[in-house]
Amino acid sequence: MVKHFNLAKLFTHTNYNDTTGCDYYLTGTLNKFYGEQQYSDAKFAAIAGSAIFGGVLGGTIAGIATANIKTPGKIVIEISDLKLFRKDSVLIKDFGSFYKEYKEEFPVDLNCWCIYRNANDKLNDFNTQLTEKIRADMWSIVYLLPAP
């Protein structure tokens, strides 16, 4: 999230767990970072069948076989109690909670690591949307911010 905030230039600079030299700090609680994805024996049989060739050829065929295969899944990410404080602990803005649920067909892979990759991909989307929510909410207070 810190890297995302820095890339998006949400704040001048964002640190994690280091308030030294900071004028403001953001707190929150990660309540959910959860993913589940259906396992399909039929789809994995097709993938495994292409991997029988072994070696580079098998890996290439397995990679091609998984390229367009997807199964249903759900990924849930939630942050609550998101608050911006001045360095002297004065509450500047309570952003509340931010929740996203992604229910869709997600790509699969032969090693069943796909849910981790898919959850991380959605975390990137979550961070983008959270950044934009904070940015929009900040406009309502930018002129009200007291000097640090």
C-alpha cells in the first residue's frame, strides 16, 4: 500500500511504521484479505495431460493450456477505521471503511498457486480504488488542514 501511495503521489511521501519527519499519519485495520477459487478436475486433467510431455516442451504446452482456462472465484479485501491524523495526534479525517468483493472467473495454473496471484492482482486494483477514494475525500478537507 505504501508503494502504491508513493507511485500515485497521494501524499508527498509515504512511509510504513515510521513517523519520523512526517506531518501526518494514516491508521487503519486490515480486516479481510481473503480469496477462494474453484478447482476443476476436468480443466486440470486437460492441463496435466499436456504436461505429460515433460521438460521444456511440456512446460510450454502446460503454459499454453492454462492461458485461457478460468474458474469461478471470490476475493474479498476490507480495511476499516481508516483515519488521517496530524503528527500531534489530532484527527484530521475519518475515512471509515473500504470494502471490495471480486466475484469472477479467474485464471488458473498447473501448480494451484493461481489464487495467490489473483488475490495480489485484485489487491493492486483495491489499492488504486482506495487511493482515489482518499484523494477525493481529501479535496473536501484540503483547505481545512491546520498547519503541522
